[in-house]
Amino acid sequence: MKTTTIFLFLISLFAYSQNDAISTVLTDTIQNPKNYDRFIVSVNTEPYAWHKDGFNMGIDIQHYNRVLYIGAGAYLFPDLNNIDYTQFHSKFGLNVTTQNRRAYTGVLAGFTMRDGGPFTVLGFESGFEYYFTEKFGLGLEGSYLNRSDLKFYDTDPWIFNGSFKLIYRFK
């Protein structure tokens, strides 16, 4: 599963335009950090889980520039294996951006409330976003998470999640 997350990030980097050299991006970000500040809100879902286990939805907020991002979010999965699942998390990592594209990879940490929780969540994420306008975009994200609640279900505590998201960019 780690390979899947790494593969997703490599695909994201490939999709990213080769127009900006990394040194130029780093220099511009250091000299003019406010020029590249962005704030987004996204609503996401895991389509495969809809098919397999039913309705699920999350919301994330993020602040990013040309190099770094930080964010927080919540995820709701009612009646997952007959027990409601709610996750709260924070995240941070590295990204590369252009005017209408962004590729990123980082770490995610948080907890789930489920069947007497809380239980810890810790893992990695990677994704790609494309903005159709200055404000609206779509994204794909993969995460590889260690969820401590899974040990109660006699399964591997590491799980891969793939999600689709609708994005609104404030700045």
C-alpha cells in the first residue's frame, strides 16, 4: 500500500507542468511568501467505499503556498460495518503548484470516534488538484493510514483510501 501512495504522488508530479524550476519556486517563495498564499475548503468522498459500504463524506480546510501546506478536517462514515465512524485529523506536507494545478504529499494525524473510541489515526497522503477557474477545482487524493480501531476487527491496521474532492479556493 505504501507503493500505491508513492505511485499516486509520482503521477501527480508527472501531471504537474514542468514550467517552473524548483530553484525558482523556492526563491520566489522565500522572497515573496504572501504572493503564493492560498486557502481552500474541500468536500470529499471515497467512491469505492460508496459502492462497498455506503455513504461517506468529509470536509477539509487547508492553507498552502508554493512549497508547504497545513490543514485540518473531519470525515463521517455513518454505519461503517454497522458502527458509525467519525474522524478528525490535521495534516501538513510539501507541495508544488502552478496557477491551476497542485501536487502534494504529507503526513496526516488524528483520531476516530467509533465504538467507545477515541482511536488514533496516523499516515501519509498524496494528491493532485486541478482548478477550472480561479475559485473552483477538482482533486484526487490517496492516503495510507494506520487506524488503531481496525485491530478490533481482526484486520491489518494499515488501510489505503482513495478520494475525490470538490474544492473552493478563497485566495
